[in-house]
Amino acid sequence: MQPRLDCFAGYSIDHDGSHCLGMIHTRSLNSPHCYCIGSNHRRKASSPESPLCAGLPQSKPSMALSGRPLCQDHECLCIRHILSKVKRCFTSTTQSRRPPHISGRWACTRPLSSAYSFLLRPPSSSSSKNFKATLELEAPNQSRQSNQIQSSQQARFVVSSNNQISHSHQAPAPRQQFSRLEPHDRLNTTAESAIMPTPCPNIVSFALSGNYDETRPILIDAANPARSINKARAIQLIASLTGAFKPGSTVVLHLTNDITYPILYMAILASGCRWVGSNTTYTASELEHIFNTSKADYIITDQEHLETIRAAVGNSDTLAEMILFADILENPHAEFLPSASSPLDCGAKNGESSGPELHRTDSFNFRTLHDLQHDGTPEELFAALETIDIDSTAVMMSTSGTTGMPKIGTRTHRAMVLEAINIEDNNAAKPYPVRRLFCTPIFHGFSAPEMLINSLRLGLTNFFMKRFNPVVFPENVHKYGITEIFAPPAMLALIVNRPESHALVQTLRAVYTGGAILMPELRRQFLALFTTPPIVFVVYGMTEGGWFSVSKYPHNDTTNSVGHIVPGTEVKVLHSGEYASTLTDGTAIGLILVKSEHLMTGYESNPEATAEHFHEDGWLNTGDIGYLRDGKIYLVDRAKDLIKVNGWQVAPAEIEDALLMAVDVKDAGVIGVGEGLEEHPLAFVVRTHEGVTEEGLKEHLLTRLTKYKVMSTRVEFIDAIPKSISGKILKKDLRKMMADRKEDGLGLC
């Protein structure tokens, strides 16, 4: 008789909202099982009447699962975990080698006492090795509350052992159908499931909903560990700044990393304002563009960046109020506060000026953060949070600007919370104490979810450095017993190339890397430093939508992918047009498109760019060329950077990768030059000594690349490759360098 698997699930919640209980039952005709799963253990009982399930409703045999709620009525988070258990149980029962791929998206509107039912059942005509099953979810009708969806929802998903998906989402009217894409559609697609909490909280409510010891330090200054913030203090500080900005305003934070930055971020959002994360390496002209585009109302900066801000504001159209940073952890009465006749110098020590003086008679209207603080209470803070529209713009993040002036992507509270939820699997319980060291830019899309939101949400131990220092960073890893870091490839290369650092980083258990492609050779060299190599989590994403994929814990992925697609994100490869090609095994290569609940709503004040990047039905054009395999994304290169040599496509990244494998090459960047039949690669190379020649490098390249890619390449030696703060090669600067040298008659081609 054909085995069968039925799965049922439901929920209850503790009185204090501290835990959610999910109930699930798996049953085959031959062997009924009841599972009890807690935070860190899994046990199996021989029958549904097992004492392990005591106290749970027994209307259906059940499996208990505990998890953290968003807040008292946000127990829906746990459904995502239940689905993962469904996969495991289904795989075990059918003896399938791979779990079913469950896909879809839905909102739930049920009261706490109601239940969902899940059904996975292979048809009697199929074998366990080639099953096709259905998963059904139904939520009952419920009266509409704030941010809730009215009327019942039903979703049906057809899943198969080869990961092909057909799914439909049915609302009362109209009915929407999404059919499985056939090969002749010339695109390859995959998707992961997302659970959208209903009602979805705003960013601040979500970040402050973690259940952990509120007296334990969670934000710690790596330069001065006595300077720290626990959750109780964080709430107090956020409350003291909530309402300091006019609701609906745009607030620019032009600051380097600091443990008070997440506090300022949360206070801005709690005030009903929009946060703009500004890159502290921007020039005055770039800042002028940011201020004008974002329509800045307030600019918060420090003495270090004051001169650049003054120049930018002076040339911009903004009438923003200037606010100077002051340490909100200190007693404001002990801080030097300006008077009408005194210069403002927040960083002066021992009578020495730390920067340019600013007087109240200047054109700027300024205050310090201490001036903004008031006696706000947690009760007033949480009351203010109730008024925030979760679909309003929360963050405005500038793009890396590798090809021109940075654009500003706008994202809502809902988008940011869903991103944080969908990457939470990587923050699950681990067999080591999680102690993190952050030095990546806090305003960058790679860092922001973990530094700004999850640093408060999860209650982990987080050390903050102002910026990366190749000497101090490894010392801090050793000094504080750091187990997890976030580092772009350029930072990993600096650790590899500094032998003194190797012994200092041995406590690392996990390394998150993103912002640029991690070359296979660099990965190999980095892991070779360790007696017990850490897990390398490769993160792929964009400012326009956050994280799209990340490697899965606890495996070290050696396939050179950029990770598994995160829940809540759909990805497809557009296998048509000039970027389409095929691997030798038939895998389609093309333009990568992404669709997700946590994408931006568009580019601020730039409808043309928004229309250019969004395709029909909300698909975002990433501008990357790549392919999909086994639920993972593989990148080839940026579409705009591809070079055509006699009609053949050449990816700059593969030439750069090959060059970096040469022992005499420190760094390399490749662009395309020429037009039509004259187009060819131009490689800018940083060599270790002057004995390195173009001819010698070409001999090296011929051992790794096809002949036409090598013989058409020209080499130019320079002192340094221009890169963004996240480690991306600034191709626009290389092109400008080429143009300048041609103009000077240096004969670059």
C-alpha cells in the first residue's frame, strides 16, 4: 500500500506572549508518529497520546514547536518553522533523498484560537521517488483590524521531487493563477516561501520585541567596552529622542559606526520620519546630490565630517537643519554646550580644537543631540509606535554609485521587517556563543539588517568598530573571543595578506561576506588560515531589495554560488536577448530578475530609473548575469560590464579572477574599451614588483582562459584599483582614468 503523510498544524500562545506553540502531526498508514520539537531538541513519541504532548489540545494529534513571537499577537512567525519541519517529516516518511520544495506567499487573519491545516499526500499512482504533493492552507474569515486583510484566504501549492513548482493564490475575487513555467518560456524560475505577519509590525516594534535579558550589554564599543548599551537602556534612549523630529520629515545620518547609531535610527523611525543612510566617504558634490534628491529636513553629523557637510549644504537647495552629534550616553550637563557667542566644538579636548569652528551666526541652524533629548517614557514610545503606517517609507538608502551618481532606493517598514524575518534562519541556535564584531559601514545594505535591526532584536553580543583597521580588527577578534564577523572580500584579502593576523582570528566560527564577488582562490586562502575553518556565508543582494540569497548554516558551500534564495524571494533567469547563453550541461544563463515583499518601492525623485529597473508584474532587474541551480544563485558578471570580442561575450570577472591567481598580482580590474569589432578587455593591474610584464601575465592567463579572451586583452599597470566602501571595483573611475590618460597622450587603448 502506498505510504501517506498527513500534516496538521495549529497555534496557541502563552498568556504573557513569551512563546508560540505550533502543533503538527505526521502519520503514515504503517507508522503514526507524534513529534515534540523545542528550541534545541527533537524527540519522537510512539503515539499522539504521548506525555510529551501533555497540555496541548488533542483534537488533532500534534507536534509542539516553540519559537519567538514578534509580539503578543504575532505568533505567525512560527508557521515558517513548521513548514521546514513538514519538509523534514515528509522526506523521512517517503524516504526521498531531497525534501519537497514548498513555495508561495500568504497572509493570515485568524484569531489565536483557530487553526491551520496542512495536507501533503503523494497520489496513489506515484512512487516515493517521483512524488507530487499538495499543501493547502486556509484561514477563516475575521473582521478587519489595523493592517489586517479582510476575508478568507486560501493558497494551494503543488510541489514535486524535482523542485518544479505550480502554485496559485486564491482570494474570493478575482482569482489569480500562476502556472508552472514550461521550457519554451525561455526562463528558469525558483521561489521560496514567505510568511507575512499580520498585522505586520513597524521596524521599531519588531526590533524591540526580542525576548532576552534586558540588562545584558548587546551594543558594545570595541574601543572602550565599558561604553555599552543593554535593551532597557536602548528603550530609554529611543524614548528620549522620539518626537524630536517633525513627523514625515527626512533625516540624514552622516556618521561612522557607533553603538548609538541604531538608537538614532530607531528614534527617527519612531518619530514617523524617514532615515537616509549617508556614506561618510562621499564628496561634497555627491552629498549635495543626496541632500537634494532626498529633500533632507535634518542632517546629523559629527566634527570629523563637518567641513564636507558645510560645502555640500552651501551648494545644495536644502534648507535642512544641522544637528551635531553628541554622545547621548553621557550626562548632557557635563558636555560643552554652545552659547550664542561661543564656537561649537563637540570634540575638543584639553583646549585643542578638533575641527572647524561653527558659530550660531553662521548660515546653519544647529543643535546637538543633547538639545533634542527629553524625558520620554517607554509608554509614550510604544504609544507613538501604534500610529506608524507600516507601508510608509522608512528608509532611503543610496546605491553604490559604481557607474554614476548614487540613486536613492526607498523601502517601507513592512519591507525591512520581512527581510529581517526571512534571514532569521541564519541566526538560529548555534553550538557556540555568538559574539559579533562589526566594522562594515552601518548604512550599507549588507550590514544594515544585522547592525541596525537584529542587533536589538536578537540580543546577541555585538561589538562595534568605527571603521575597519587591518591591524586592530584581528586584535579585537582575539581580545573579545569573536565568533562571527561581517566582511567584504577586500577585508578578507587584507587578513590573508597579513601573516600577523592569522593566529588572532582562530576563534571565528562564521564569516558573512558580501558587497562584491568572493573569488574562489581568496576563499581557499582564507579558509586555509584556520585549524578549524569557519563557515563562510556568502550574501547576495542589492540596496534596492536587501538580501536575496545567503549560504545555509551549517555547511561550507564550495560550489562558488552566492547562496540559497532566502524565503520570501522569487528569482528567475531571463534566458533571452543579448545576455542569454548556456552552460555545457544545458543550464540557462541570463539576466537575473528578483521579486520579493522586501523590494524597494522605487528610486526617490527618479521615476525614469524606477521604470527602467522594474519589469512587468514587479520583477526587479538586478543587472547581474547568472544562473540557478538547486535553489542557489550563481553570478557570472554585471550585464553592463560584459565585453563583446568579435561577437563573443567576455566577463571581466573571469579575467580579474584569473589575474588574481598570479602570485605577482596584488589586485586587478577589467573594463571594456573600443567599439564594435575593436571592442576588447583592458586590464588594470597592481603588481608586486616592476619585473611583472604584460607578456608574462598573458602566459599565465593562457593556462586558465580561452585564447581569444587572452590575446585580445591589454594590460595597464597602476598603483591601486579604485573601489567602493563595500569593495566593489569602481569601473567608472577606471574608465575616467583611461580617458584622462588618452587625453594626456599616453596611448591607452
